[in-house]
Amino acid sequence: MADSMIKRRALSVALTLLACAATAVTLAPSAAAMPPNIPSKATAQSELNALTVRAEGSMSGYSRDRFPHWIIISGTCDTRETVLKRDGTGVTVNSACAATAGSWYSPYDGATWTQASDVDIDHVVPLAEAWRSGASSWTDSKRQQYANDLTDPQLIAVTDNVNQSKGDQDPSTWQPSRTAFRCTYAEMWIKVKSVWGLTLQSTEKTALQTMLNGC
């Protein structure tokens, strides 16, 4: 009887510890890196004011193949793998540069993942949105640079199905569910459009201004 009680208590403790661990993985943000060159609110406001407001262009001729990605950045590491290492915590890779361990905190929704397969690399300003905003007139070489831009806050590791639900929407129809990140998201979006000389539509500008006002 005593042995049985001890085993039940041990099992209870183990289950409690597992539950706590699961909660930590789901909720606790890591000290993950963020994309580079995110502007301050004041800088983002100035850049937003300077952007050209124009009706969106046509999707005629668009294909993701017109924005070649992912490309090799260093050694065997392509752009996706480079961002996974940059944005993750404790990331280890194999000889092919594929992530074999690590954790990734998704600032869009506040989830943390321990499998790289659960993480997408989001183009903050989506490729189709860029096409409609001026990239349709670029060369494929310039579009490749855009799709693999590691200098500006254009690429970020996030929960895969969140990225998929965002699709090619702009901030007038899609914003991160985690409201605490919306200010940063607006700053990132504005920086990318500013650096790459992309236009924005009036509803998009209004949404971005509202997000900045909440910073």
C-alpha cells in the first residue's frame, strides 16, 4: 500500500512538472534576435509621411518565381537557414545547415516552437504586395535581392500557420494577433517600403498610422 501511494505521488509530481514545462515552451518569450534596422517611432513616422500613396497595381505577370528565394548566403546556409539561426535560441545545425535543435519565439502570436518545421520565414512586406506596389517593374535580380533581404527588417521567423493566414495582406486587413507587437510590425513594414521605394494605398497608410499612434 505504501509503495503504491509513493508511486502515485511520484507520478503526480512528474505530470505537474511536465505541465509546467509545456506551459513554459508555449508562453515564455526567448531572448530571440530581431531583424536589423527597425526604426524608431519618430523615424518610421517621417518615412511614412514620405511614402507615395497610390492605388495598388495589377497582379498580372506575378509569380513567386519572379522573386528567387531562398539563395545561399554563406557556405551551405541559405536565407531561411540564416534567419532561423539569427532569430532562434540555442540553434544547432547539421553539415547541410539544417536546424537540428533550438527554439523560436514568434512575436506575431507569442508562441515558442522547438521544431524548425513549425516555423516559417515571413516576408514582412509580402512578395505579392511588393509586386502590386512597384516591384512589377523591377528586374528579377532586384526582386531576388528583395526576397532575400537580410539588411532591412524584411524577414522574420514566425509560426508557420500564422504566416500562411497572413498571406499577401497589408496592415489594413491583417495585423499580428499579439497587439504588443503591432507597433514594431508597423515600423518594420514602413522601413521596408521606404528602403525599397514601394508605394502604399490609402487604407494601408491609415492602418499604419493607427498602429504607430499606439506605440
